[in-house]
Amino acid sequence: MGELTRHLRDEVFRYFPREAVSLQPVWSEPDTRQGRIIKKVNFRSFEDLRVRAVYSLPANPTTRIKLPAVLLVDHRKGIPVWGNEQPFERNRWGDRAVLIVETLDRGSRALEQNLRSFADDDPLHHMKRQAMVAGTTLESMQVYEILRSLEFLRSQPEVDPARITIAGQGETGVNGLYAALLDGKLQQVVLASPPGSHRQGPHYLGILKFADIPEVVALMGEKLRLYGEIPSPIQSVVAKAGLERTVW
């Protein structure tokens, strides 16, 4: 795992900033709903970009020790809640601190003017081209924003930094998987319905020279929990590694 992580940092994610900018969080006023204290926050990821997030805490925790935490990487774009869907921050999280983050091109940060439009002048297309010119991809930038979100979560006084879980779905969940691999200090990763290969996404420059999604799944071992639709390439490596109990 150490050698792969080194290759990823040196080759695939080599354009991560050498020095992290200060987070400089900006908070909204807190609101209490359904037994949770909810605050909006944004903080710096890259020098000129800010991650948007919602921070949710139990209003009356049953324990006075530091709380376990979940970093939920929001996979949605555009409208965050449909119909009577429960907002993520009001779920039954129990005595957990929860940070729901919108990485670049997710949630209210979605770049497309029209999610069904393929117009070449959409901001999303401009951002993708600019990232490629700089030797990176939009998805690689999302991985870095997840790493910055982990840094922010660990900085919160009520959070136990040794008990943090990353959770995500689809391609966005795979970004969380790679952030967990690069970070190396997380308690658990929860991944829902991932793609079976980087050929479907997410796209990182040069990634297939070193690994594909099934290999990274196997490397995470007992720290990983899978649920939803599991592609056959991932099912195969899970069975070969004897990790069937990681699948819900």
C-alpha cells in the first residue's frame, strides 16, 4: 500500500498544492432541527476555491467524550433534495459529528448551466479543459478537496480524529476511497454502488498505469464497507481476498 500511495502522490496527483492554504472557515448561525445542531460552513481548498459544507451535531449527545465523525461526500448535483427526501444533515446519525461536503461540481457548486445540456460553452467544459492543461482533472481536484475536508473535520474540538469514516456513492464515493488511501489514518470507508473501473470514471491522469478501482478496494481490506450495486470486477477481488463480510 505504501508504494502505491507514493506513486499516486508522485505521478497521478502530482499537482496537488505543495503547501496547503489556511482553511479560513466561514460559519452561518446555528439552527436546531430534529435533534441536530446544523451549521453551514465554507472553507478554502485551493487558493481561490472554497468547499461548501453542512456540519451536523447531536443537540444533546449522550456522551461527554469526543465524538466519532462521518465525512459524507455529497454525490448530488443541482437540486439537493427532491420531494419529501430527508436532508442528509437531519438523518439519524446518533452521537456522531457529520460533515456533508460539496466538492467541485457537486450540489450548489454544480458547474453546468443545464444538467441535460452538452453545450460547449458550459462552465463545466471550460473547467475540464483548464484542468487538463494544468496536468490534472476535475476529479483529482475533488480528491484534494476531500483531503482538505478531512483536515477541517479533524480541527473541530468535539471530533475524535481517530474515529472518522468517509462515506460516498458512485464516482464521488471512489474519490473518497482514494482520499482515504492517501490519508492513511481513517477508521473506515463506506462506498455505495461504485463503478467497476476507472474506464467509467472517475478519471485521474495516468491512474491505470498503477491501479484500478478493484485493486484499491482490496488494499483497503477490513476498513472498507461496500453496499448497493457491486460490479463483478469488485465482487471478484472481494471474494479472492476473503472480504465478503465487507459487503452489506
